[in-house]
Amino acid sequence: MPRTLIVDDSQQFLASAERLLDVGGVRIVGTARSRIEALRLAEELRPDLVLVDIDLGGESGLELARDLAALVPAPIVVLISTHTEAEVGEMVAASPAAGFIPKSRLDAAAVRAFLR
């Protein structure tokens, strides 16, 4: 499994997602609650995969996806949201993100399926 960083403004969601993905065998190397913290950790930890909430409580996960895509080496960025793919599909397609997983379907199997 890839080394994974999760970015979301909700501490409660981060804790739940980290536990859920860890139990499923996804290696979580860090969590971040803001764009600046995510960029710092991405540069420091060099994750293979970054799960980024589209709405970071006043900050844009889409903007963060662009920033992460500029890193060398660039991690795979997957956007996540409480919204459905139908609601955010155009934004995801226009971003440098590799794809989208709804938060309601976020689990280790979804991460593994996405990476295949």
C-alpha cells in the first residue's frame, strides 16, 4: 500500500478515516487540517498518495491539489468530499487530481481499487 497523507479540516473525520484506512492496511504517514500544513507534511514525508478534501473550511482542496502536483516528486492526489461525484465531477476533471472518492465510500478497498 502507498504511503498516504490525509488532508481534511475536520479533526473528527481525520481520526475516523485514519483508523478505518489503517485497519484496512493503508499506511497513513500523516494527517493535515490546512493547506499550509499539508504542503509542509508532503514535502517532509514524501507520501505516495494524498487524500484531499475539496472543501478545507475556507481553503480550497482544488488549489491544494495544484500545489501538490507541482512538488517533485509529485504524489498521486485523490480528492474526497461529502458531495457526490455527480456534484463535483467537473471540478475534479478540471483539477490535476487523479480522481475522486466520496467520503461515504472511503475505505481501504476504495483506495486499492483506485490505485489499480
